[in-house]
Amino acid sequence: MLFRYNPERGISYARFYAEYFRVPEELRLFFYDKSGSDCANFCSQCVWAAYGGWIEGFDLKTVGENIKRIKETVRMMPPDWFGSVYFSGSNKWCRVVEFCEYALGPKTYGPKAVKVFEGEWRDLRPSIIQEGDVIQLVVASYAPYRYGHSLYVTKSGIIPSEVRICCHSYDRLDAPLSEFSNYPDEYRRLRVLRFLDTTFYK
């Protein structure tokens, strides 16, 4: 069965869970890495939500139903791409490089993406970025030779300050993309992933 990628649902999820420690404990869903290594985990959650794994709603009954769906790996792909209430999840779920490779790789089932841009900030036309995209960054002070950070796009725009993102590590809610583009020596390269409709086991 083909499942639509719905950016609006992913954005609703991203905005509610972006500032994780402001979310009441009884409404939290996935494991959160308190050491801060949580950005890809969070983006996988947003992608999962956009594919309909998450039932939209923040009351206790709906949260309980969503926890059950997580445990049953609804709209996930065990043992490849899955999150957890109890730990970070699979490497393809919670690690930046593995998440990208899995999303772009050929597969019958599971999240499917195309890369719409890769390069330096000076070559980016921000208007190509769409809501629901995932942006990944090379961070010089963290991992200068590979991608090491992920952002979820919640608002498009024609200049970086108009494009808004949510992310973990550090938690940001609708922050302007210019918080990153203004520092090209630190955030050296970026790539933009766009998710497509796809099929899942369940």
C-alpha cells in the first residue's frame, strides 16, 4: 500500500516535540538522548509522523495510542529503520549518515527520498527548500569530514532567514536557517533531502 508523505503532519509533530524538555513527561513518545546526540533521531520521528505513523493529537489517550504504534513499529521498517520509547533506535534511524544513505537507497518498503541539493551555502538557492524537507550539515567543530547534523524544515522562504527549522542537539523551534548559513566556516556544507510517497509493511 502506498503511503503519502504529508509535510503538514511532520511539521505539527516537529513543532510540538522540538523543545523536548518543555513537553510534559506524560506526553513524550520516543527516547531522548540527554547527552545531545539526538538530531537524526528527531528528524526520523518527524519523517515517521509525516508518513502517518503518528496519530495527530496531544491528549493522553492519543499519546497512549502512539506509544503502542511505536512499539508495534507501525510505519517503520524493523530491523532497518525504527525508533523506540526505550533507546535511540536503529542506526538508520538515529545516525545522520546512515539515515541519509537509507533514505536515498533503493528499496521496496520504507522511507524514500531524493537529494535536491548538495554543496556550499553560496551555491544554495533557498527557495528550492520545501516544508517537510530534511537538511543535513557538515559541522566543522564536530565532524569536519562528514555530515553530522540534521534539521527538519517547517517553513519555506526565499532567503535563509525566512526558512524555518526545528531540530534537537540543540533544541530549536522554528529557528531561521540563517542561524546556520551565517556561519559557513562552522557549517561548511549542506544537503537537502525530499521525501516521497512510499510503501510500508504496515
